Amino acid sequence: MSESSRARAGLATLSPDQTTSRGLAARAVLVYAASLAIWTGAAHVGVSAFRRWVLDDFIWVSSDFVWMTPLGYLMIFVALAIPVALLAALAPRLGDRAGAFVFASLGTLSLLLLFPRIHHLASLVLALGVGARVAAMARSREDERRRVLARVASVLAVLLAVGGGASIGLRAAAGRSGEAGPSVAAGEAPNVLLIILDTVRAASMTFHGYARSTTPSLERRAAEGVVFEHAYTTAPWTLPSHGGMFTGQFPSALSTDWRAPLDGRHPTIAEAFRDRGYRTGGFAANHLYTSWESGLTRGFEHYEDYRRTPKQVLLSTSLTQTWLFWEILQGNSIGARLRALGRMNLRTLTMWRSDRKQATATVDQFLRWQASSGDAPFFAFVNLYDAHLPYDPPAPFDTMFNQGRTPLDRYDGAIAYEDHALDALFDELARRGVLDRTIVVVSSDHGEGFGEHGLSDHGKSLYRTELHVPLFIRYPAQVPGGTRVSTAISLRDVPATLLDLAGQDSEPGTFPGVSLAKLWRNEVTSGSPVVSEVSAGINTAPDEPVTRGAMASVFDATGHYIRNGDGVEELYAYRTDPDELRDRAKLGDGRDTLPAYRAQLGHALGGGSTPRR
Ligand SMILES: [Zn+2]
């Protein structure tokens, strides 16, 4: 090795000056990585803000993304900078160049990944090209350009911190500004607690006849109130279903869609209670479709969705939302992880994953709020998400049924875990003397498939596996215990029922629907038409019914009629054929009843309108 090449590689014998210089080299790499992380984070925040507020699109990250996203990049870049800084200490010039290459590539890649239309491998090649170009330009750590980079990054960091703080403050203020209604004195009106077990189908609940003991606690509470044996959701997926429970509207009357939140057209049940002087709080674990972006938060003074955890911060970057990252994270062996690395799948997930909030955490949030928010009655919404894919309940629930071998075993375990968490909630409310003064509604937003009709997951069809949900109401003052209603009912009637039970009048037509209390009081023989709808899906496979276009269905006393997107009709006698195995639309007696079902559906959806695509 010649003297000059030894010097270039930084391998010459060290003088005291050189020792200092090596320390400086290592520090320079760290500063460089941190600066580029802030730059990347700031640009990412700009893209997210544009998508969210200009294009009105879902971005599937915490409303804290303004500070979480740059902080996430900072954590990743600084962690990667440590080995590079060590290299710089040993060989300053090499370290300089390696730093320039790694962090310029990574920053560029992070931003390109935000545009899924650019092929992920093209993004990688482009990013490596940028990195190589920047490395070639990196002449020395004393480079003036680096100082400018770092200075601008400090300014950006301050701006992002101020922006993050302001967004937290604005949200808190928005919650408080809603307290416009007259104050209802404590004891004057009952509390209302709406608990939605996301993705929990009626068929997996003990109180709906399931053989497995998934829900012993809920079964006990259900027996103290009224159980609806045939409750059906208005949509087989989260957002329009919650939208229906909050507004009393069918999906085709709502703005909600796969990439569209609930707009401000219809009043929500939270607004109605808030305007009557109730304290309103929402506690949502489904971050995809019940978060701050969903439009469902309107009317809540207090709303908790994404967690503020290091994991959530890390998940606020594009790098941690690639398939590659998740495949490596979830690989169950070194071989699986290496294979994932070999595939180099850098596509980002369509819907970003988050730090999952388990049932006990959500219940704790609710209980904390309930204890600290004064004497006026409350309206609270609790959404638990443990039974949603991927089914991953904590021990011992993960192996509670059949050692958790199949997806259904783990799903049932997740439901048992939610039951356990809710047991603690009910016990604590009882201890506080609140439970019997509270109208408790427990239901779900949709079911889940486990191979029935060749389908799994939900949002794919309008079969009963996706529509039949658990429902019970407990409120000893007005709900006779041990009651079971077998009439088919729609979750659309939830807001009308809550207002009725709470003794609150509503302007006629504000919340369309029929109070379900009238059913057990024998004042009516049926509620709203039991209609469900789903628009053409995203990310669906060719053999899934919803791929053929928007669908609608209606239940009457004996039949379940489904109209597919391509006009094909199906009819099932669900009381005698609960698994919907025998399509009667093709049989003589069934075929004759189709015109009546078409008319029912048309009437319910406003003069035969077709659901929105
Ligand atoms: Zn859901």
C-alpha cells in the first residue's frame, strides 16, 4: 500500500490531531444521518399532509404524524449510523463516503416508496444512484454543504416540533369547543356505553349458541338484558357499518367508502348526546377505519385512537411499512427471514399497520376517562380490535382453543380475551356504582369468514357469515332481563334505540330508524328494513363476490335476498339454512318471491336506487 493510499484509507500511524479528527469523523457521520433523517421526515410529512388535507385521502398513520414521522426516521437513521460512525473512526474518508451513500440512498428511497405507482425496484435503483452520486461528491467532513444541511435540518426539526405541538393543542381545543349543550345534572339521565367488538361474528359467541366457551362474562351480562338473535349489520366492513350505527343511515346514503371518510352531512349520535349536555368519549383500537381520519370522531370531546409509543413512532415511516420489513419481522426462522430478504419486496402496505392496542389497554383508557371526567352523564364508544386479522391474542388466550392451531382457534381465543377484558370493565363500573345507571350495548360491526362460501376475512360478500353480529342491551331500569328477540333487526336502529332508552327526544328524521325497545315492549313487530350494502372492493380477488360490483341484500322474516353486482340474485331461507348453502333463487317457489324482494330492497333504499359503486 502506497503512503497516499494509506492516508486515504485513514490507516496512517495516529498523531494526537488525527485521534481528534477520527472522533470528529464519527460525529460528522451521526450529524449527517440525523440531518438527512429530518429532511426525509419533513418531506414525508409534506406528502402526507397534502394527501390527507388536499386530496382527502386516508394516510393510515397517527394524527401525531407531524412529529412521529421525522422522529421515526431519526431513530432508524441514527441506529444505522452507529456502525458507519465506527467505520468513520477507523477510516475517516471511507466512513464519510459510506455515510453519504447509505443515508442519501435511504432518504431518497423512503420518499419514493410513498408513491406506489413507481415500481419498488425502480425506486431502489434510483435511490442507490442518488446515493452513489452524493457519495462521489462527499469530499470531506468539513464540507460547507454538510454544515448547511445540518443547519437547515435544525430549523426543520424546530418547525416540526412546533407543528406537532400545535396539532396536539388544536385537537384538544376542538374537543373542548364541542361542549355547547346544556349541562345535564348527574343522575338525571343514564350513561350510554356502546361497545363494538370489531369483526366478531355472532356465530362465535356463547350467548348466540356457540359450543366453545368464548364469552362467559358477556353471556352473564347478556342474560341480564335483551339479546337480539338476528341482528344484522348494514355493511360487511368497518367504516360504513360504524357510520350506520352513528347516523342511522344505510351505506348508500353515506359518503363512507374504502378511501373516503364519513362527511358532515348527517348528524352523529355522539353529537346528539354532546348537544344534550353529555360528556362524550371515544376509545378506538381499529386504527384503519375508526381513527381520527374516519370522520367517526365528530361529536366526541375526547377521542383516543393511535397510541403514543416508540413502536408507533417507528411505524410512521415508509421503510417500516414495506412488505420486506413485515416479512422479516414476522418470519418464524432465520431461513424465512433470509428468503424475505431475497425477495426484496419493498412495496408499501396499502393500509399501514400500527402499534396494535389490545383490549385491556382500550378498556383502561375508557375507565381512566370515566373516572376523571366529572359528574354529568357520559356517552362512550369503545371499539376493540383483537379479533381482527392477524389474530394474535396474548397468552393464555392464544392457545386456549385447540392450542391455537387454526386461524379460527386463534380468532376464538381473541374473542375470549376481549370477554376477559370486558369483565374487568363491567366489574369496575359496578364497583363505581355506575353500571346499573348505564345503557350498555354490546355488538360488532361485521362478521368474519373462515372458508364458508370459499371466503375468509370480511368485506367480500353479503353472506350471513359477514353480516350476522352479536347484540345485547343491558339497562336494568328499562330492559327486562332474560329477554330474547328473534325478529331480524338492523344495526341502523342503534341510534334511535339509544336516544329512546336515554329518554332523549330527537327531531323526527334526524336519526332514521326504529327504537328496538319497541320490539320488546311489543309496540311494533319489526324495526327498520334489514338492508346491507357493500361497494366494489379494493384489494379483492377475482373470485370474491364484491369484485363483480356493488351489492345489496335484505332480510325478511324467513328469507335473505342478495343482489350481486352483475345482477345475479341469490335467496336463502336463513332460519332453516343458516349456513346459506341452498340458493332458492333458482328453485320454483324461491324464484316466484324474487320480485317481492326486489321491491323491498328498492323501497328501503329510496325508490329502487342502486347502491353507489
Ligand atoms: Zn371492522
